[in-house]
Amino acid sequence: MAALPTWKKLAVALLSIGAIATILATGLGGYVIFWSGLRATAEPSALEAALARTVRNWAIPRAERRATNPLQPTAENIRAGRDAFLLRCAGCHGYDGRGLTPLGRNLYPRAPNLRDPGTQALSDGALHYIIENGVPLTGMAAWSNPHQASNSWSLVLFIRSLGSGTSASDTSVNAAIAHPTAAHYVGSKACERCHADEY
């Protein structure tokens, strides 16, 4: 039997190492799942969160990421976004966008804080795409509806208003953001001591 050329030996060795690494990674993943269990209450690891954000960002088409908001950030448009936000989004993201609701805290991954720099750094087009199409394998639903006019661009304006970019002196924007009822939670005052972030 003839000896294999060096390149074929190298290819066989690399394939063997790859197969062994795949088997070990699968076994380790299975062990971690069985050891920790599959629970929505578990906190995603930093690696998992970074990987998920990267995949989500890659999945948004370039043309969508580059899209610009056709709406101006007027008080009326931000108010329309706030109204849509309270109707569609506040159940998970909270009235203030922080995600500190019972539902938002128990999703896997957690409902993100829309005020965080990571969310605010997304382009208007990326935010619009996420609102319209949702994010698979998360609690983020798709809100596009072919039978209705979409107000997702006004939602983008409202999400932008939640970030630190909104000037405190911009009274028209602040007036649009203000909700008629200032309280976020109307439970017992005894709960406020531990849950001040929800009040």
C-alpha cells in the first residue's frame, strides 16, 4: 500500500482534530444544559449575549440599517410613538423603557433597557427593522402588519427620546414624553422600599 502524501496526512489529521473538538464541544454543551437545566429565569452569559447581539446585527440587511427616519422629531410624532409604545411595548419594556416589568425580567434573554448606550447606538433603520420584524428566539415580537399603516418610525423617535440625547431644555420633546399619570407602578407603598425602580 502506497504512503499518503504529506498534504493528505495533514488533511486527515485536521479532520480528526475537528471531529474530536466537535464531539467534546457537544458533550460539554450537553453537560452544561443538564447541569444547569433549561430555564428562562437563567441569566444569559456575557459570551452568549455578545454573540446574540452580533448575529442580530448581521441579520439586519444593510439597506435597512442605513434607512433614515422619514419623520421629524416633533412633539406630535414623539407623542404618537409614546402612545404606540405604551400600547405595544410597555408590557415588556416598561413605561420608561428600562425593561423592569415582571414580563420583561422573566424573558430569556431579558427585555433590554432601551435607554442603554448599546440600544441607542443602533441606527434608526436597525431599530425600525427590529420593531417591524422582531428578533427570533427572543420575546421580541414582529409588529409589522400588511393590513395597517405602520407607526414604527414614530416608535423609533420615542425610543431615541428615552436616551440621554434628549436635552432637558427641549420642552416640546419633554412635554410629549410626559405621561398623564406619572407613576409607573400603583401597588402598595410598602413595596416601594425594595422596588423603587418601578415607582
